[in-house]
Amino acid sequence: MPRKEHHSTPTIVGRFLYSDLPAIPIDTPAFFDWLSLHSTFYFDSPIGSFTARRELRATCFFWYAFRRYHKRLYKAYLGRPADLSAARLLHIAQLLAEKVGA
């Protein structure tokens, strides 16, 4: 069973980001603007789930996906904020699910 995110963590379910603001459709300019102002979200899909965090590398921000399974932490590169499309998020969720064998 997947670990539940903290109740205040913004969450992507389906094609929408849910946070303390009204739902934001992913792959829209509003979603990419939101990414530039926040540093974490939880992605939940039937394929798999992960927590995403924004990290500063040199002079740019990049996003990484993390999934803990059996006390081991798995990490995958998501990309720059402009790369975080619905297809990319699903691909990384599937990749992490295959890595953990779930």
C-alpha cells in the first residue's frame, strides 16, 4: 500500500494539482507558474506514486522524484520545470514502480 502524503502537501491526482488554491490543470501555464513558486508536491496515479522536490543545482532548479519502499529511498530525475508534463510524470511514476518491484 502506498504511503500517504502529509495532508498539506499539494497533490496531483489525474490531470489536476490540488492544493490550498483552486485545482490547477497540469500542462497549463498556471501549472508551470505554480511550479516556479513551490518546492514539493505528491503525485498519485494508478501506475505509481512519488513525492517530487525541487532542488537547486548550480544556477538552475531541477525536479526530482522520490519513492520510499521497504526502508529504501529511490530517486529519479524529473527535469526542469518546463519538462514536467503529464506524460513525463506518468513515465517517472512507472519507472519508479518498476525499480521498487511494486
